[in-house]
Amino acid sequence: MRVITNQKEIALRDVQTLVKAHLSDNLYKLKLKRYYEGKHGILRKEGRKNNAANNRLVSNFCSYITNMSAGFFLGQPVAYKSVREDEKELSLLLEIFKYNDESAHNLSLAEESSITGEAYEVLYTDEDANIRFATIPSEEMILVCDSSLEENPICAVRHFRVYGLDLATYTEFVDVYDTKKISHYKYDGALHLIDEREHYFDDVPVVEYPNNHQHRGDFEDVLSLVDAYNLAQSLTLDDMADFTDAFLVMRGYLGMKPEDAEEMRRSKIIKLDNDGAAEWLIKNINDTYIENFKTRVQRDIHKFAQVPDMSDTEFASNTSGVAIKYKLIGLEQIRSRKEREFKKGLQRRIELIGGILRLKNQAQIDFRDIDIQFTANIPANIVEQTQVVNQLEGVVTQKTLLSLLPFVTDPLEEIQELQKQRDEEFARSDSENYPDLNNHNDEDGGE
């Protein structure tokens, strides 16, 4: 949750006001997380009379949409390189990322952002003075920014619960992060200070990762369609259960006793008078109409979420690179928006880390010197792309050609490694073809 204010500082009473106002946003985000976990509204479907079948089927499109969207966006780890080619500083930064398992952490942020529309991380230093960062559930965090065009963070408020071992009782806490310190409070409607400590970062050590400019999740716009599909599926199964548990109507045999019915069930024989008849009393179901409706709803879910249905036979009918990219164009638009917002968060993370490294006199890292590269996790037709590269040989530079290959993450490094390999092969070939020349050089050196 982001709050914009024209105040320069946040007082204790303002923190209490924010915590109370945070409740409705908290409940909505928890609802979105329940839908991702498969706990949909259909599970509260009212029971039917006379113990009739009452199915509650969950088709978890929400989980599918988030997993596809986040995987397409950050299934391939983010790559970093120094614009000034300062390998020492870049290596130090990458070691910090490796220590924090940054690729898995980034994917966790992308999933959280996809579900609730935003994600947050807190940077801190552990007992060994190592720089760490951790994901904070979005329903727990309030980021307070000033009213300037930059919307600079003033402070961040984390409101959370710690449950007891019985998983029923809990204690509420509030952490306030400002530009200098962290204040830890116990909360029971009022704030009671427990402790305060400096965090040593240059700014509020909380980073925001919006899913898009509107801070909306990837499946928020299709929640009503998901509910409609779940209801249609559940009612269809109810009708099928009613069909198999239908009434048997018998005409011309009015004197039937319960024991007669049991005998018919056992012997599989129905005794009827001359004018008698037996038939099942069933409800006529327009199966075509129902299936067409469910198909239409399913297509609308994928259409408005802009996430393709990978099980669609039409999707797999053309596997060329251009065809795949065309079918993923909606997902690519979502990915490009995610990338812009996520990149801002990564730059702020690097900026905060750089402040600590300067404080330790370990490095002078400027976030503007770090080039951040994202790679869409898209299936690639390697043969087709290799043919394109061969056809462009001599038309564009070697660096550009290598950048077209999906398995080459750093074209410049690849060129250097290739040149090094060629030099080694040339030296080895020279040694094998002219052994006498080498021996002569050794003798000359010995003299």
C-alpha cells in the first residue's frame, strides 16, 4: 500500500492512523492470495435442499495466470554488467546477490507483485555485517511517500502478527523504517515502543516493486469470470449427479410394496401390468448451450488476462519463432510493463547497497553504472535463429549476431572467450607443426 502525503515527517499518531486505515487494503490483498491458493468464492456455495448433490469445483485460473506471467517475466535470471567495465565492483555486487540467492528472491517478488499488484523487500545487515534483503508480504507493508514529482519515500510501516504455537493466539507488532533508524513497537490499538536501532542505509531501506503503474494484480480483472466458470462447472456436475440419481416412474403397477421394489432391484426384473411402463424422470439438459457458455467464459479469462491457453491445439500448431511471438504478444506487453517497474526497484536496491559499501570503504558503486538486462523466458527455435545469424554474417557486427542467440547472455564476454580459444588453438597448432622451431628457441634461450 502506497500513501502520498505533503508532510515532511510522520508522527506516532500518524502511524496509528495508517495502521487502522490499512485494514481494508489488507483484507483485499488476502482475498487475492486466497484465490491464488485455490480458495475461491465457490467454496461457500449454499447447500441444496433434500441432500441433493452440491459440488464446489475450483478451476484455479488465478494460479495459472500468475505462474505463467511471473515465469515468462523472470524465469530467466536478471543479468548485470558494468557500463564502465569495472569488473571488481561488479563482482562484489554479484557476490552479495549470490549470498542472498537473488534469482529466487526476484522470482518471489514477481509472484507477489503479480498476485496483489505490488511487492516489497527490506534491506538489512545481519549479525556478521553481511548485506541481506528479504521479501515482505504486501498486505503487511505501508510505504509513505512525499507529494513531490519523485514521490520519495519518507518512511515505511510494517504491521504484522506473530502467532503462538497453538496457531490461534497472536501478538501484533509494528515496525517503522525511516531514513535513519528502525523503531519496533507492540500494537494493541496503541503503539508501545520496544526498541530502536540504526540501519546505516542512506535512505528508507524498503524497496517497492509495483506490478504496473496502477498497482493491479494480473488476475484482478477476471475474478468475476473465474467465479462464473467455477459456478458453471459445479452446476454441471450437480446436474450429472441428479441424472444418475433420478426417480424411476412406473405406470400400471400401483400396488407396489417396498419389498416388491427390493425384489426388482435384486433380480433386475420389473413386473408390470399389460398397460404398464417404466421410465426415468430426468431433467432435460441443453449440453451444447452449457459447454458453449463455459468455452466462451474460459476464452474471455485468457483474453482479458492476456495469458494464452497453452493447452489450446491452435497454439501448438505453428512453432516458428515469429508465430510463437505473435501468440505471446499480449503476455509480452504485460512483461514490458513489469520490466520497467521492476527495473526501478532493482536500481534502488543497488543504490542502497552502494551506500553501505561506501560506508565500509569497500567500493564506490553507482547504480547508473550497472546495466540491468531482462530476458523473456520464451521457447526459442534455435535452428531458425541460427539460420538468421548465418544469413546476417558480414552484414552486422559479431556482437549483434551473438545477441540474437538466446543462450548467449553476454555477447562481449563471448567474443573475448572465442578469441582466447582461437589464440590457444593457434598456439597449440603452431607447436605441433613446427616442433624443431620450438626446440631451437629453447636452445637459444639456454645459451
